[in-house]
Amino acid sequence: MDKNLILKYLKDNLSEYRLNHTMRVKDMALKLGSLYDADVDKIEIAGLLHDCAKDFNKDELIRISKENDLISKIDYCFYGIIHANVGAFITREKFNIRDEEILNAIEFHTTGRPSMSLFEKIIFVSDKVEEGRVFEGAVELRDMAFKDLEETIIMYFDMEIVRLVKKRRCIHPKSIECRNFYIGLRGESI
């Protein structure tokens, strides 16, 4: 995995804002990866590539998705997540990365999913708590990330679901399933 090739691709295809976010996600993922004893070399690659398709325009994301059967019909209702599936595809096809942990971490960094691996949790959480995030509750979420990844995931979805409901926006079923799974693991359901 040639990091220089990846960095060149990111510089050529991401806005300055998105590139800065990407670097902060990578940095956070490396911190969490070290703390939780994950493979930091792979963590760095996943952190760098998690948003590699984020700045593609909508038509391009949909074209790539349709041509390669990357998303389900319901995913078309959630434009903001399509870049994750396309990003995993680009990671596999352009960079010839076949590591399932890296590909899954990229694909599920927006919605999460039940039974995420430690690796997937680290990338998911790093995307939500990187140092540039300033939403209400970001500091508490960031602090929790260094104590308990699963609790961080639950806290994030609790905040995000409230935000989406207030805006009368749809909530992706994978996100609901992910939150419910981790609540259930804690014995907090019904």
C-alpha cells in the first residue's frame, strides 16, 4: 500500500476542507488504534481513504454505484452515505487493497453496523470525534472515545438521531440496527 500514491490521489480529488478532515481522522484513528492495540499501519490507510469519494458530485457517485451495484435501493434516499460504498470500491479497484477490515471500515464509517470489528469501530468513531468536530457534545464524545468505543457509538447515535428527528430527516436502518445492537450488548434493551 503506497501511502504516497494515496496522498497524491487525496490532494488531487479532495477539497482543502475535506483533506484537512481526512488528516484529522487519520490522526485520531492512529491515537485510538494505539490505545486499543489495533494494527496502526492498516488504521492509517483506512483513515486516509475513508472519505476518498466524498467530494465526487452526486451524479458521479450514483453512476459508479449503479454501474457496480454498490448500494441498495434505500441507500439512494441517503445521498450523504453513498460516498462510503464508492470509497470502498475505489480503495479496492484503484489502490488494489483487498483487506476486508480496511474495506469494511470505509464502507460502514457513515452508518455503522451491528457487530463491527474493533478496526471498524475505530474508523467510525475517529470520523465522528476528530479534533475539528465542534458540534454540541463533541468534547464529551471525544473524551469517551478514549474510554469505551461502544459507549461512544451509542452516545453518537443518541445525539445524531435526535438531530435528524428535529430536522425531520430520514435515519438509515443500518444506523438504527447498529445503535440497537450495542445497546443490546449492554443489556439496556427492554
